[in-house]
Amino acid sequence: MGVVMVALLLAAGCANNDATSSTSSEGSVIDDPGDCIPIDMAVSSEKIDLLKTLAKTFNDQKRTAPSGSCVFVRPAKKASGAAATALLKGWDEATDGPRPVIWSPASSAWGSVLNQRLAEANMDPMAPSDAQPFMLTPLVIAMPEPMATALGYPAKPIGFSDLAKLAQDPQGWAAFGHPEWGQFRLGKTNPNYSTSGLSALIAQTYAGAGKTKDLTLEDLSNPAVQELSKNIESAVVHYGDITMTFLNNWFRADKRGNALTYASAVAVEEKSLIDYNLGNPDGILDPGEEPRPPRIKLVAIYPSEGTLFSDNPFFVLKASWVNDDQRAGAELFQAFVQEPANQERVLAYGFRPGNANVAVGAPIVAENGVDPTQPQTLLEVPKPDVMTALLDSWARTRKSARVLVVLDVSGSMGDPATGTTSDTKLDLAKTASISALDLFKDDDDVGLRVFSTLLGPTEDQTFLDLQPVSAIGPRKEQLSRSIDGLIPTAGTPLYDVTLASFKDMVAGYDPTRINAIVLLTDGKNEDGDSSNDVAQRDALLAELRAGVSGENAKPIRIFTIGYGADADMSALTQIAEASNSATYNATDAASINKVFAQVVSNF
């Protein structure tokens, strides 16, 4: 099984379960259909609120299938890549939620990936090839307006070839009169998890091949294709599972006045850029939250070589668990969401209507940084065998990483993980981290540091380096043995160890790699001197913020994992945000294997 397949399998169900009643693996509440035919849906997260609204209207109308029974639609949130993996494995309702009748990923490309993986396993396809788009949003390159203007926007077309040249120019932005912006920095998600990452990978490959359709396996081995992709990947800040990580970090940097040195561009969907410019970078407004437009607006670059629409298909699945009544009911709902009044709701959410008879209008307007007349060139989704080969190829050619894994081995890690197992928290963390080693490529540099108090002959020794930061390929077994031998002891010197780890990684900074720390703890800072906690934390955060800004910055991203119910999520979030990365919540200790896979998706 290849690395891409392992990543997809581990990706399934990565999000936390936060509902209080019967839920899917991503926390969507499942309503009682009564005597109606239940039509369960697996829906990509960006449209879950819209589809819940449409489903409620549909359900209230008590529409009936040909059998005479009413139809009841139940949308549940499920990431596109995670749903593809769950369907490939047969969909375990205990972990994945109710088996879907309708699957609506963000892009029909996921249907191609699923069908090809099924074919490779000698199984029949599940995703129909003629699914109708529900709504559309194109992949764009989001760029701060001053940077886009420096490149000639809006008069000059800008494409992936331009970004590749800028990424390789040792002058960086100085070549355009702005040395203060530093090097070109690109945000791009992992294509095994994220639709924007998948679309960007397809688009840059077409750009290298000089095509807009009929991408072939031979094209993937074309030196020009490989060179352009390598040059683009070289500028990546880090990868990740969602674009919201980049947009939220950008928004915070904008507030501090250094948005132009966090990232130069991020591959996102047009809808996300609109949300950002409206002051809602994650697309979700909490109760009482007021949107605040950014100081520097983003503009949408529609790549000159072409781009793809996320078409949000409704796949009525060809699955053994879908009966004729459910299929008929699904088709009723599919027709309902295409009605003009419902397509107007699509537009209100920042998407382009799937129904061509409904005109594009606000909020898809120039004032929000987008162009409703674009894109002018559309790319064809590659054939299924090319899609999976493209993902396999990316696993080998993505930007390499330099990562220090820092694990808490304090006494509380010896506590039981859950009430249903005899495993300790450390037992589960060791299993998860050993499994995650397979997600790195052989030339990634990976080291292991553990921390607690009283680790050595002196009282002030708070960490031990069990494995140096060096190529993981020949050392994977050594890393596994070092992790497997860990035992819990003493306290949690969180701030001291984080700062020491940051300084050590800065000292060995490699500008050709993603430089990062993965920090896991199950507690809060406890080093025997609680009176100094606030001063320690503030000094740490100040150092981290200084490290990610400025022309000559050496950014070390600290991806934090809060493990178990007693983890100090507030402190871990502050550490992650100060280093322009992300924090991951594994307060349910049993979720650590999936969370670790999410974290490693950044590399």
C-alpha cells in the first residue's frame, strides 16, 4: 500500500465529534425521519449549513417517492477525502456515521479518485460519471492586492509559470521593487485531504504540460511538468488539511500589520476569498461575532493557463445499501436544489449557481476581489488512472520537511486513556506517532525529543534528544524503537522546552524545507515555579512572533496537539498562532491516531 493510500486511510474521520446526540464522525446531528424514507448525505464542510437549510425546507414539504412514502433528507458533514476513503473501505457506520445515499464532495474529481481506487481493488465504481453540479466555485490564487499589483494585476494575466519563476528567483520580491516582502511564499493544502490542494495540483500539472485537457500518464513523467511542479512546491510554507489554517493565520498577520510577510499567495476557492474580504476568514460567524474586513484585501488570480471549478456534484451512490426508494427520493432532492429559488440561496452563500439559468451576482463582484467574468479557460478533470498516479507522484515530489517531534512524557501520560481501555495515554500516543512515521517521505528530516522534569542527572534538565533531526528513511526503525521505549515521569516544563526547541530549530534552519515542530502535551506548564508562568509564556510568544516576520525571518511552525481532557488548549493555541501554524484538539485521547495523521498532512 503506497504512502498516498495510507494517508487517505488515516484521514478518514479526522475531525472531532462535538455533537451531543447521534452524530456522524464529524459531528453533524442526525434527525429522526419518522415514517419517511431517510436519505442520508455526506457533504463537504463548506456547504453543510446551506444544505441543512435546503433539507429542512424540502422535508417540511413532505414530498413523496413513487412508492407513496415521504422523503426525509439528512445532511451530515464529511470531508471530501475522508468520505472517499470511508466509501473505499465499505463505510463503517460506527466511526463514519450513517451510510450515505448521496455523496456531495467539493469536486467531482473525488469521484474519479474513488472509482479508480475501487477498480484497482477489483470492485465496481460507486460514483456516477454524469452527476449534475449543485454549485460552482473556481480555484483561484489568492494574493494581497499590493503584491498582485506589483506583478501587473489586473492588466497582465498571471499563471502558475509566473509563480514558479518568482519562487526560483533568488531576489524574491526585490525583483519587483519590494525587498521588504522577502521571498515568494505559497500556501497550498495537501491534495489527499483538500479539494483546493487537489485542484491546484491538477492545474499546475496542466500548466507544465501546456494542455487544458487529455492529461496523460506520459505527461506526468515529462521533465517540463516535473520541473514546474518542483519549482512551485519549493515555495510552499507548509501543506495541511484545510485552507482555513492559512486564511486565519493571514487574517491575524493582517491585524498585526505583517500580512505581506506571512504568505505571498494561497491556493483557495473563490468563495473562501470572498469570505476573507468580508471579514469572515473561516466562513463561520459565531454568535455575537462581527465581521471585520482586513486591512489589506486579497484579490483572486485566475491562472492564465486555466483552472478548475469545484462543482459540488450530487453522487447518488451505486452502493449495496441504497435501495430503489432511496434512489428515487435522492433524485427528488437533487431536482429540488436545482430550482431557481434554491439556486439563489447558493449565490447568497458566495457560490456560483449550478443552474445556468440563474445569473451570477453579489457577492461575486469586483468589490470583493473577484471577477464574475472569469475564469476564461477551464481545465478538464483528468481520467481516473491519471488522477491517482498524480497523487502518487506528488507524494514523492512535494517539498521536503525538517521536523522535530516533541513529546510530553510527564507522569500524567501514564494515566488511563479512556474508561474503555487499559491503555495509558502514552500507550496510544506512542502507537499514533509510530504509525505517523510512515507518512513522511524518506528524505524528510525527522528528530525526536521528549520532555518532563527530572529527566537527567541535574534538576534543570527538562528534555532529552532521543533521535537527531536527520533523514528518516534509514532511521525509521530506530525512531520507532525510541518511541516505543518511552515511559512517563514527573512534571511538564511546557514553555521552557518549547522555547529551547524553537531556538534549536532556528539554529539549524533549512530554507529549502518546511521547518516545523510537532508538540504534544496532555497538560499545562508545570515546572515547579508557577509564579513565573505568565512571564515565561509572554517571553515565548514574543520570540515566536519575531521569528515568523521580517525580510530575513526563519519561520519555525509549531503544530501543537492538546492531548487528553487536561491539556491547556488556550496556551497551545497561542503557541501555534504565534508561529503561524495550527493547533489540533485530541482531548478525546482515543482520537490521537487520526489527529496525528492530520498534523503530518502539513509536511
